Amino acid sequence: MWDALQSWPGAVALRGSPVLYLLVNAAHILGIGLIVGPILALDARLLGLARHIPIGVVGPFLAAVAKLGVGLAIVTGLGLFSVQPANYADNPAFLLKLLILVLAIANAVSVDRGRAWKQAIETNEIAAVLRWQAAASSMLWITVLVAGRWIGFV
């Protein structure tokens, strides 16, 4: 299976072109920035910082930017993974990153579809469950970031 993925034309192109690999890697980092920056700002607001800024004003925008970042990071991450799939699949830091990433995305989906989020946008009242989700979100996304950096050291 890994051989087939490694033979994919995109993986071959990434391995054969340092410039293409650099650009995809940079786009992956951009995607990460588009996730972590807006999410941490949104989580901080949900946890009580900058209470004078209505959630209904900043929340949907920050969430949309983070969703864009998740999409970009996943697409570019799959490309980067395809270059050395067997090595990544054996890397405990990579596996931890994937596990925490799944948890972070599940938490984000839970927030996005939850009644507390809709209520916060409409009324600017933050329910306790939403505060807990925001705290978990911050911890999860920071852990994804650290695990991602750890990959190169394992």
C-alpha cells in the first residue's frame, strides 16, 4: 500500500523537485497558522478575554478562517505524507499527531454543530460547556502543533 502511495505522481513530483516540496511544505505551515491563530483567538474570547467583542461578530469569521486552514493543512499534509509514507507510519510522533488531530477536529465539529455555539453567536452568552470545549480546543491544537514539530526529532 505504501509503495502505491509513494508511486503516486504527486509524491514523485514532490521528491523530484526541491522547490515544489518547499512550496507544499510552506503551504502546510500556512495552513497550520490559519488554524492555530484564529482558533486560539476564538478560544480566548470564549474563555472570557475581550468580552467587549461580541462572539457573533468575530466567531463566525475566525471559525471560517480556521476551517480554511484545516483544509489546506490536510491537503498539503497528505502530499507531504506521500513522499515517505512508510517512515511516517512508523513514527510515534506522527501517529500521536494524527490521533490528537482527529480529537481536535471532532471537538471543533462538536462546537460548530452545538446549541451552545449558536446561542453564543446570537446572544453573546457563553455556556459552561462551550468554555470547556474552548479550553480543550486550545490544548488539543497546541498539542497537534507540538507533535507535528516532534516528528522531525523522532
